[in-house]
Amino acid sequence: MTRSINFSLNNLAVAVMGTVVTASSLAIAAPVKALTLVTDRSTLRTSDRLDFASLGRVFDPVAPPTPDSFLPNTFSATSENGLELNFAIPPSNDPAISPPFIFQTGFPPEGIPTNFADGDFLLFTGADFRFFPSPGNPGPITIDFTTPVTGAGTQIAVDDTLSFTASVSAFDDGGNLLDSFSVPGTSSLALDNSALFLGVVSEEANISRLVYSSSVPNRAIGINTVSISNGTTIPEPSTLFSLVIIASSSIYCLKSKSRSS
């Protein structure tokens, strides 16, 4: 009888461990989890950032514009910790729409009011300010990170538009889409820091590109400081290892009982 019990327990051990090995193989073969949407800058675990004031080219709303007031449609910038970011904004087909530029939001006449925080520096895609609402370059704004990061995000608003939907798409260094998110946002002149924060975070450093756009076809978009997370994310304990421990403990207890009976 004891031999029969031991035989059954051995078969049980083989079956359980076989299940664990199969589950382990499936877990290893499973694709990387999708990115997580972040709509609060404080939850991004920021370790680096790019403030657009660092480019040293700020549009003066009370002075006649010069070529130095504007940016090219593609340009590079360096974060506080030395990470290079490459920006691209497609040129507008309307020659009356300005090139991209950076401005400081604030009370007139020194600043331009928005619903970002008072004093923020914004990257703006360009507009024709002879009219209201102003026709503008809708972007998108593409940000390439020369070294992949685990997360990044920025606040976004649309010029002369109360309500809109903003989107962010993230890509890896092979140009493969990791995920895309769309979130409703609002714009105003309140200077109350209510502009939508739109970012993504991953379990690994695989984010090489972010593309920001809006649902409004003929209005400019603006973004502020780009927050970056490039630390190592420590995953939570896997349930797979818990399964191994439980299975091993169960087999040990059953074998102990069989020896004592």
C-alpha cells in the first residue's frame, strides 16, 4: 500500500512540476506588457527633464519677430542629465502660419496666457495670429530619445480650443508601435496648471519615440517641460514562483504523511 501511495505521489510531483514548467515557458514566451498611461506628472517617477527655456530662443510677444524668434521644424535639445532629444514638427502648407517657437506663458504683455502654470515655457507648433480663432499647425510633435527610456510625458493644450482629445503614441527603437492612448483635455487662459498631462511608462527602457497630436485639425498645439523616467523598474514578485513554492510544499507534506502512515 505504501509503495502504491509513493508511486501516486511521485506521479503527482511529476504532473505538478510539469505544469509549473509549462506555465514558466508560456510566461517567458508571452509578449511584454502594454505601456501604462500616466496623466499625473508626479506618478511618473521623473529622473530627468527637458525645460524648453534651455534652448535659449524665447518668442517675445511685444517685440517685432525676427528669424531668431522661431525654431526649425526639426531640432535637438539636451535634457538636464545629458540625454539628447530630437524634435520634429511637419511644416504647415499655409505660408501665413509661423514656424514653431517657444514662449513663456504668463500675464500680458510679457507673457502669453494659457492654462499651463504661470511661468512655464512652451513649445508651440505655430499659428497665424491675424485671425481669431487662429489657424495653426496641428503637428504632430514627434520626440525621439537617443537612448530608450522607461517613461516620459508632458502637458498639452490646443490653441483657441476649449475642448479636445489629445493622443500619444509610443514606439520602440525599431519603429514598432508599443501602445497609443487618447484622453480628453481642455484649454483656457486661466494660468492654473490645468493643462492635460499625457505620458506613458513601461516595465523596461524600450520607449524611443513619442508622438503627440490632437483631434482638432487646424489648431496649433503646445507642450511644456518633458519629464523623463529612465530608471530600472523592479517588477512585482511573480505568481509563477508562488506556484512553485506551493506545489513543492504540498508534495513534501503528502510524502511526510505517507511515510508516517
